[in-house]
Amino acid sequence: GENVEQHPSTLSVQEGDSAVIKCTYSDSASNYFPWYKQELGKGPQLIIDIRSNVGEKKDQRIAVTLNKTAKHFSLHITETQPEDSAVYFCAATQKDSNYQLIWGAGTKLIIKP
Amino acid sequence: DTAVSQTPKYLVTQMGNDKSIKCEQNLGHDTMYWYKQDSKKFLKIMFSYNNKELIINETVPNRFSPKSPDKAHLNLHINSLELGDSAVYFCASSLTRSGANVLTFGAGSRLTVL
């Protein structure tokens, strides 16, 4: 079945620097790749997503890139701010389970002042 | 108005007890989910209902029983609670059953079994 690996598990960056979180997937038929942000004490919330017919998508300081050949996608956050501190999850759809989401293990992003 | 609301937010109980968590969404979505998040933050889907029909039933002990009286509500009942059931349980909803839809999560219900 589909497997989504997410790295790193913890990422600490200086405020103002960039942060990159990477995910790899195994199902070549995966066609949708969302990123969710979970702040302390809250449920995950979608921050950006990308579909398999697009290589890159940007929304202000957040961008996602997709490399279908290598089967990996990445979240890029530029000019990090304290409010970016959270746990970030990637996910990918799995064809075998009727395109339900398979989740990465999460990355705890710490922004140092 | 909260889009996906679940109650209670905190639940502390003894081993062997039975408890329920309720969830309601006012988004008009067709599909609702229960996720379990353990202490390491792993998100694991447990169940999904589409318009009151069970469509995802992952490998979960049969002590867990979901119920969807209508498409806006999905409740989770847990019998004979065990220590390992301690976790945060998230309800979520999406417009349709396709995995390529945005999930809207509730704030979570933290269950502690003593």
C-alpha cells in the first residue's frame, strides 16, 4: 500500500530564515498532495495543496513543489515568523484505497526568536 | 459559528468504563471522519461515513463503534476503555468522499484513561 515518509521529524530555524519539509510517497497514481498545519491544542488545518498536474504552487510565504518522477513533494516557508511554529503534516492520496489520504508522521517546526 | 464542533473537549475516565464523543458539522458536507492522534502526533484514520453510510472502517478494536444519525452528526462510542485508548480524537468533515477534498477538523477531544 501507499507509504508517505516525512522528514525531518523536528526542524528548528531562526526567525526570518526559510524552512523546508520533505515528503516522499510510493504510489505513482497519487494525484493530490495537501499540507496541514496543526497548532497547539487545535485540529490540523489545510495551508496549501497541489495536484499531480502542477509542479509548483505558491501562496504568499508558503510554497509546495512536486516532483512526480522522484515521487516527492516539499513545503517551503520563507521569512519564518513565530506564528509558523506548529506541527506540519503532509499527505497523499492512495489509489488502492479509493484515493483516500495517507498521512506523513508530522514535522514539529520551531521558530527561534 | 464553529464549522466542526466536538464534545467533550476533555474526558478523563477509569479503565473499563464506556464513553462517547459527539461531533457535529454545519458545513453541509457529505462525509465525516474520526481520526486518532497518539502522543507522538501520528494521525490515524479510524472511520468515515458518507451520508450516513460507513465507507472506511480501519483496523480498530470493535470496542469502538461509530454512529451517524444524519450526515451532519458522527458520534464515537467506546466500550471497556483501556489505557492505550488515551489519545486525542479528531472529528473531520469534507464536501464529498473523495480524498482530494479539503478536510475541516474539529478542535479535538482529549481522552485520558486512568
